[in-house]
Amino acid sequence: MNVKIYLTALCWCFLLASCTQKKIENVTASNSKSDSEFEFVGGYPTETTIKNAYDEADLNRAIQTYRFFYPSVSFTGTWEGNLNNGVVPNKTFAILDGTPNQLVFTPNSDTKYAGLVFDLSEYGPMVVDVPPGPLMSVANDLNQLYIMDIGLPGPDKGKGGKHIIVPPGYTGKIPAGYFVGKPTTNRLILMLRALPLDGKAETAEALMKSVKVYPLNKPADWKEPTWVSLNKKGADFTPLSWENNIKYWEKLNDLIQKEPGNPAYRIMYGELAELGIEKGKSFNPDARMKAILEKAAQKGNAIMRVQSFADRRPDRIVWKDRQWEWAVLRYANGTFDTENYTDLYAREKWFYQAQVESPAMFNRAPGAGSLYWLGMKDNNGKYLDGSKTYKLTVPLPVPAKLFWSVTVYDNATRSEILTNQDKAALRSMFELKDKKGSSVELYFGPKAPAGKENVWIQTLPDKGWFTYFRIYGPEAPAFNGSWKPGDFEEVK
């Protein structure tokens, strides 16, 4: 009896082994087909498979690193745009009006900008001494990472105070009573704005220029910084000319070589090293790698454009009965960090359209610095078309302690739309300051409807456009749904 059981079991073992061997042979045969992208013979890759696998791995790696480092490369464009137009780090600062005449990612036209460009490798810690007043400022390093807010949204709350920005890894003594900012790079930009409460731009500019900047350890030959205007036609502060070609990677490599590494980016530096970008080593991609990197730049840019203008996340919606979206998906801390992870999707959506991260810019609470709603579709859910005329009804009063505006951008450049009108915004402090009643109707299209020239922004036929609805000093109705703008409606 035991012998029969043994023989039966033995037969089953042979049968199972035979079936398993046939399955392995079938899998091997399947993987050995000449038309397979990944072909294995005897379990080993063919020469074609080796090439295809590494090409695929390098392309995927390059697309991911392109998207991750886009904020850094984008802000490099802003840095270079400043220097190309007369700014000198630590010595000559910039004044800029947001207009259609420059390429800047989604600027506002409500207030003047001052750009204070620092390189901490020259003098070490820099002091920013701010007077009391309606100043709004934020500093980001060249990784486009938040350093600190200054002025009304900052720790001084508009009362003035001394701020100090120290180099990465600084261990020296910091004087008592200073607000401290710690960047991850030596190079950084402090964006400074002043609110023209009296309606005069020159008053705001004078307040910005009254900010004192000097090294903590001031050398004997230190001279007060001078100022230069960046209101020059064609000035470019973006990465547009190299965001989809090999120059993107060259700019990124230059940043990696010149700046200290950010410990939080170690994993991504490892990915870059596989692509030939590594600190302390030259970047000389061969023809194969150059082709992969250029393809990755084009694909990565396309992915980010889709995420920005065809966002699929449910939390993008501001109101269920409107087409408006949040320009910023993450608002809790200004750095896209959640309790468990960094929201890279939200980070990519924002930095493809815009620049600078800040808690005050992103916060969705009454009294916050500002809020941004993204409008790119009409009331029927169709993308805005520059060939058509639209009406936007805005209920009055808008819940803004300070001011509000609607600004139109060219979706190709993400900069203010450039037309013969030479204007891209309708603003409560200027064009709309005398509007009263229960609402105001704003118009957008190639030609102004009769009698609506003062509440109209020109668009370009056959070109798409989008808008930011900004509220500065937003009040509770802007968040609780008791106030909301209409959708864009086509006027036929």
C-alpha cells in the first residue's frame, strides 16, 4: 500500500515538473520573439534589448529629473535675466513694472517689483533692514525654495525690522533681534513690493528704495547699492529659450557645479549622476545621451503643460458650479509639503505657470497675503479662445482688504499677453477704482465691444490665453463661497 502511494506521488511529481518545464519553455519562447521590445534568449538579454532597456531607463530618469529640477532651472532664468539687464549681485538692484513688454512668468501689474539679487559667497551674511510700512516681500534661493517673508506677511508684520540671510551651512554668530533666513544656495532673489496706498506708484517705489541692504561684516570700501530699471522691451526673465532643449541640462549642470548640494535632493542628484551631471565633473553628453536629454526635455515640458492646463485632480476646483481652479493646489505651508510627503504634482503645476513659493502667497485664510484663481475655460468648459469675445461678471464689492485684479496671460509664454493695446490687466486700484453698483462686467476679445474700451483686455486671434484672478488681503467671503465671480461667457 505504501509502495503504491509512493509511486503515485512520484508520478505526480514528474507530471508537475514536466508542466513547469513546458511553461518555462513557453515563456522563454515568448521572450525570444524577434518583434519583442525586450528580448531574452536563455534568460539573457540580446544586444538590442540591452540598448532598448538602457535607453528607456535613461529617458524615464531624465523626464523625472527634468520635472523635479524645473523650479531651479526656471529661477536660473530669472537670475540671468536680471544680470543681463544691468543688475549686479549685492551692488545694483532692480525696479520692474509688470507689463506685457517683458517675459516674466505670471507677474502682476498692480504694484511695482523690486528685485534684490544676492550672492552670499561674496560677503557672507547679508542684512536687510526694512522700515515700517506697507511692504510685501519674499526671498527664494536659486532652487526656488522659500527662505523667508519680509514686511506685512513676514515676522515683522509691517512694523519694520532687521533681517539677516546667511549662507548655507553658516555657523557664525548671529546678532540678537534679527529675523533669520537660511537658503540652500548662495545665490538668491528677494522680491520686494510696496503697496501704493495713496495711489501713487512713485511713493511705493521710494519706500522700496528705502530698504537698507549691507553685509553683516561690512568691508571698509562698502558702497550703498544702486538701482536700475528693468522696464526694457524684450527683457527675458524666463527659461523659455532653453526649457525644451539641451541647454536646459547645461543650465542645470552649471547650477550643480556652482552651488552647494541640498541634502534633501541627494536621491535626485544620484539620478542626475547617471545622466552625466555630477558635482565636480564635466558634463559632456555623447550623441546618444544628448538625444535622450533633448527628448526628455520636450516630453517633460509637455507633461507639465498638461498638468497645468488640464489638471485632473478634484482638489483643483474652487466652486463646483464654476470653472475657476486653484492656481496653487497645496496651501498649508508654502512649500508643497504634506504630513507624509512632498506634493510634487502640485509643485510642478505651480512652477510651470509661475515663480516663487511663500506661505503668505498660498494660504487660504482670511487676512492672508493673497490668493490666486486660475481661469482658462468658459462657462461651458471650453478653453478660452483669443478669436472670441468673452464677458466676466464680477460681483461688487470684491472681498479684498487691499485690492484685486484680473490679469491675462499668453499660454505659450505664461507671460502677460502682448497686443497692440499694450495692456494685460484690469485692476481695482486703477481702471476699476470708480466702479460701483452690484457688479462690474469685464470684457476680453480681439476688439472691444462698443462703449466697453475701459473694461476690456485685447486677446490674439487663434491663440489661447488664461487669467489669474488675484485678491490681496482676501476676506472670509472669498473662501466660504458667499462671494464668487462668474464664469467667462462668450459674447456673440
